[in-house]
Amino acid sequence: MGQAYSTIAFDPAKCDGCGKCMTACASVKFDSTDTTRSLIQIVRSGGASIEPPRPGEFELALCRQCADPKCVTVCPAGALGKNGATGVIDWDASKCVDCLLCTIGCSYAGIALDEHSGRVSKCDTCDGKPACVPACPTGALRHITTARIYNEVGSWEDLFAPGLAGCQGCNTELLMRHALRRVGPDTVLATPPGCVPGMGSVGFNGTTGTKVPVFHPLLTNTAAMLAGVKRQYERVGRKVTAMAIAGDGGASDVGFQSLSGAAERGERILFMVVDNEGYMNTGMQRSSCTPYGAWTSTTPVGEHTRGKSQDAKNLPMIMINHRCEYVATASTAYMEDLYDKLDKALAASERGFAYLHVYSPCTTGWRFQSALNIEVARKAVESNFVTLWEYTPESGLHFTRPVNDPLPVADYLKAMGRFRHLSPEQVEHIQNKVAENLRFVRKIAEQADER
Amino acid sequence: MNTTTTEAAAHTVAERAPQLMLVEGNEAAALGVALARPDMVAVYPITPQTSLVEKLAKLIADGRMDADIVDAEGEHSVLSVLQGGALAGGRTYTATCGPGLAFMFEPYFRTSGMRLPMVMTIVTRDGITPQSVWGGHQDAMTVREAGWIQLYCETVQEVLDTTVMAFRLAEHHDVMLPVNVCLDGNYLSYGAARVEMPDQAEVDDFMGRKDVNWHVALDPLRPMAVDPLTGGSGGTGPETFVRYRRGQCAGMKNALRVITEMHEDWARRFGDSHRFAPLVEEYRLDDAEYAIMTLGSMTGAAKDAVDEARAAGEKVGLIKIKTFSPFPVEALKHALRDVRALGVVDRSVNFRWNCGPMFQETLAVLYRLGRQLPAQSFIGGLAGADLTVATFHRVIAETRALLERPAADEPVWLNAKD
């Protein structure tokens, strides 16, 4: 498994060209107030102008710490090299012959002649804590550390077989591979009828799709069966994780009694619901988690009906009222958040019932291009259609990724074919429902803050 | 992981129990369960089973039984929890009846398909609707195509003994099937009788080593996919599915032999007061011209009636079915060998044939026997109605009449007002 690295990301829409990043860099690297010496340069597109700058007008000149760096390739002296540990392109002053070929090789103006020293200079990310990023007042600069997860978990064993038969670009497959890789091999995995066994987790005709013991519970009894497994191992003194990867239909509809009973009894289970908002495996039928207005094959769009006429059941909030050891919502668009919650849920499942509700856009059933999976997942959160939070009985509910300046929900809805038919009134209904849900969750979060 | 019997020896129900006791059928079942030392019992109350699981809970609370008790939120989860426990290697038990069994049906059917050795007492109750909480055999009869072994008890002692034996039967490698011990709601469940407690050490020896999930397991040390998709029309799907079903049938067939051997072993260890006919009991049948057939607790009254009829010079005998599933074809053929007329009393209804279920099964045996025999279906004891000695005198008289005239197509509805 290769190494992945962090990077400094730039959002031109947020940059107003204030230059504070350059001030910070010059100060930290050269103890200078001369921003021309800064290793990060913000430049106005099309050159200087007396017109007031507009958002999106500024560009970034900064070393991208390329994976396949041209500056290294063109250097005749071996003075530049990719550091395998940090990912930074290191410059060795003792070897440099000052030919400046690197400055021509780089497309990003990431390495340039420093007039003061007469030699090239470039960003070294301040040993992983770049001074420019906290100096930025608008959030246009971010030090993206998502790569940490890849480096940490990339070498962990993927406990599902390659070549599962999910739809192209399936978000659920992405989620379950990540989740089980984190939870590890000492696990008994329940995958009730739905997309997960449908793509082959329990295999077909004597094969298996999973490297841990795995089974098909009934759609109706996942939590109860897992409880029995876990209890027997506790009885004989063996530490085995009992985990479910269940669809929203089985959890919120026909399997709800079993789920509720196990949660009330505090069975030591990690119950992960993959919420693709319907019975997608059987051809996109409505579940109680299907949102208002959504087309499904049992809430079709016709002269008399315009998609589902009821709002979705808020299953994770219901699980909070079981006083579970841990309840959280998550999204594959926020992997660090997801992994953090997996860690907590796994630990909590040794003490009691841990419930993880992961929103999982369905490219087939929601009608969007498979390449847009993460985009759709992110917009759900950015519009507050989905809120990311976690709950424990001790500390109550806390938002983990609060969105205070949300997108209009229409931006989310229009990303998908299943909402294409919505009337303005229906969109308004959903927008109101988003606000109502948010008020509801916030109220509970405020109660936690008051403690 | 298997627990040997010695490891669990600290807890026993027998040590502190008097050797002779007066107990109700439900308590006898609970004591039998405790003697068999299950790892896990899952419970949910339902009339007339409730006092059974209450007794189990008390035995565990008092430390006389070492088992994990799961108070599940319904029968569906009761059986599901136990499936998980069995797949992780535990010996498992529950009890239910009537609507509870109906609610349980989805995992119930699956238990036999996964060949999970499990014991469940059915404290039999009639089917609803009409609404009733009283005894009858309709619940157990309704699930007879679900692949469970079903043993019907006549007495409270037989309930206790059969319950222990059922665990060994279920776990026998030639069987590997779940077992229902059926005891009549109300009559046996609440009927108190004298019972002798078997010795715990001898029971431990009888039970042998627990071996529950050698064939199918959810265990990280032995990772496997439990119950992958099979069937369909392609690949090895159909033949895999057929192999499962044939295996279930083979286990059922083997069970007839194992039940017989087990009853013999049990009686040898514990004495004649623990001797019960394993498959079919032949009562005063040697020179009988005609016979009546019974199932469960009604047999006591029926035997009294037969005794009185014998005293009056009637050549009548009695055939009691203990093992209803698998149906004991050869044993029943043997019992019927010289009988010239037959009356079969059922406490449930076969709606397809307008007769009792046991009657209908017996018709198939008569075909195998190759002998025409006038036989009459009697249906009685529904929803707790009494089947008294007087009732069986009527059954005997109407069966005797078949020596002279053919049987009616209609069942005789005992307890009916017409």
C-alpha cells in the first residue's frame, strides 16, 4: 500500500486577496515583513488591476508537493527529491547548482528564485503545520489531512473479497469495506437481506464474499441473532465483535422490533445501518426511511401521486431514546468523521448497544451518475438534509460537523433524478422539514450543552 | 468452544431438589431443562406456557441453574437469539405455544434448515381465531411441515424425562435437528403429579459432551459463510438446495432409531418408572379386534376407558403416538397388524381433509400396510374441552361399530352439541 500525503488546499471562492498567508510565511520562514519572499503567493488573475477584486479572481502559486514532481525530474544535480515519509519535495542547498531549471519545470510556480538569497526557495509545509493556513481569515486555505486515514488504514486487510457484485460506483460497498477493515477480523458479521448480501457478502452456492464469519439473518431478526452470538462468546470468555451491516428497510420497518428489543436490553452489538432510503436491492421500493417526495417504484410519479407522500422516519433519533451506549450519524463524504465514529462505536459495543447510521447515496435508486456519489453525500450534509452528530448517555448529543451556512436544499435535490418531478411546493415542504429536523436535533444538542 | 459437563457441575437442580416431588407439568419441563444444562434460554410469556419460563428464571436466579437468560421482546426474537447462541456453540432452549409459535414461524422454519440442535417445549394451545387461551394441538400440528422433531408427552414424569432426552436427541450427529417436546396446555402444564428426579451425575453421563456447532458455526477461529444463497436454475444452486433438504429428511429418518435407543438407555439408567414407549405405545393390543389411537395427555382417560371396556369383555386396545414427527410408520404398522377397525382421536383439525391430522397421517400408514381397514376420525378436546372416560367409551363404541359397517367420511366431533 503506497503512501498518501496531506496538502494545502485553496478555495478561490473564499479568497479576498488579503495576503495574510504571505505575511505569515515570510515572517515564519525568513523573519521578514517582505511578502515577496513568502513561499506561498496569492496572485490576481490577469495581473494587477484598480478594479475591486471579485471572488474567484485570485490564484495560488505554491508548491503542490507533487506525487510525480517535474522539478525533481529536471534537476541535473539531484538536489530535489520527494521525501517518502512526509511527502514534501526537499531541496538540498549543498547539491544545488543554481541552474533554475526546476523553476521552469514547475507548472504551479511552486519553486522560484529568492532574490534575497540568490537561490531557489520552496514550501516545506512547516513540518506539517503550515503557518499560512491558520493565518487565513476566510477559510480559503485548508490543510487537508484526509490522507492520514488512507495511510493509517490502507495497509489493513480488506475483509471483503474483491469483485463483489454491487452496482458500479456503489457507495455501500465503499462503506462496508472501510467499516469492516476498521472493525477487524475477530468479528461475526450479520448482513441481512438487502444490497450487502445481494452483492455477495454471504456468497452464492457455497462461496463466500467475506473473510470473517458472516451470515444472512432474516430481514427481521438481525439484532436478536447477533445478541445470541455475542452472549455465547461472553459466556465462554471470548472477545468477539458482533456487527451488523443492515439496510434501512430491515432496520426501520420489519426488523425494527428486533432492533428495539436488543437496544433496550443493551446487547453488546455494533449495529451499522446503511441508509440508502429504500429497498434498493429489490428494485427501489419505499421504506419508512425514504424521504418525502422521493420517487420509488412503490411511490411512483403519476397523475395522482408525486413520489412519497410522508416524511422519513428519523431512526437514529429513535435509537437515542433507547439510551444506547452510542448513537451516531455518519457519511462517506466525511471519512475522518466516519472513522472516528467507527472507533467509538466499536469501543461502545463492548459495553452496550452501539448504533451507527450512515447515509449512503444509491446511484441506481436515486438516479445520479455513479461518479457523483461523494458529491451527493456531501451536499446532503452541506444542506443540512442530513446532520452529522453523535450521542452518548453521558455527554448527550453533539454535532460533529455542524453546517451553519447551509446550501439551499434544492441544490441537493436537483443532483438526483428521484426528485426531478418535485413542484416548488414540494421543495418548500422539504426545506421546511430540514429546518424542523434541525431545530429538533439542535434542541437536544443544546440540552447536552447545558449539562 | 465446548464446555465439558464437569466444568458446569457446580450448579445443579437435582442436589437441592427432593428425589420425589409433586410438580406441575410446566415445572417438570423446567427441571428437565435444568438437568440438561443449557447455556442459554430465551423467554417470553404466553398462556399456558408462562409458568414454565417463570420457573426457569427462578432456577437461574437461585443459582440452581447456570444459563444465560434472555428476556426477549417477543417469540420471534426468542428463537433468533437462540439461533445466534447455537451458531456460537451454545446449548439452547425455549418454550412457547399458540400465537407465540405462530409469531415465531419465520425463524422456526429456518432452525431445522440450518440443522441447529435446539429444544423447544410447546405447551400446546388451540389456534386462534376463535379467540381462546386453552389447550389443543392445533399450534404444533400447524407447523408439522417445518422440519422439527415433535414428541408428545402423556404424563408429567414423561415431560421431565423427555425434555432431557430431547437435548441429546437434537445434538446426535445422525440427527442434528431441533426438537419440540409437546405437552398439553392446561392438562399437563398445570396438572400436578408425582415425579422422580433423575440423578444429575447420571444425567450428565447420559448427555455426554456438548457438540452443537461442529457442522455450522459463526466463529472467527473457523470463518465461514453461514447460509449462502442457493437455488435458482443455474450452477450448483439447485443441487445444493436439494442436498440440504435430503439431509433434513435423512436426519428425520435417523431420529426414529436414535429416539428408540435413547429411551432404552434412559430407562436402563433410571429404572422402569422412567420407561416410556419411544415411538408408539401398544396398550392391551395383543388380542384386540379393534383399537383407538390417542396423542398426549388424553391417553390417561382413554386407557381407563379401555380397561373398563376390557373388563366388560370388549376386545379393544389402544395405540398412543409419542413421536409424531418423524411419523413412526413401521412402529404404527406393527401396532395395526391385527386390528380390524380403528378410531383416531385428534385434538386439532386438518382443514384440507376434514379430519384430524393424526388420522390423516394414519391413512397413509394404512396404505403402506396394504390392508383396508375401517377407520374413523374423532375430533375432540379443542380449546380445553374435556376428554373424559365417558368420551372414550363413546369413541370405543363407535369404533366397535366399524366392525359391522364402513366408516363415515365425516369426523365425529366430540364435545359438540348436535
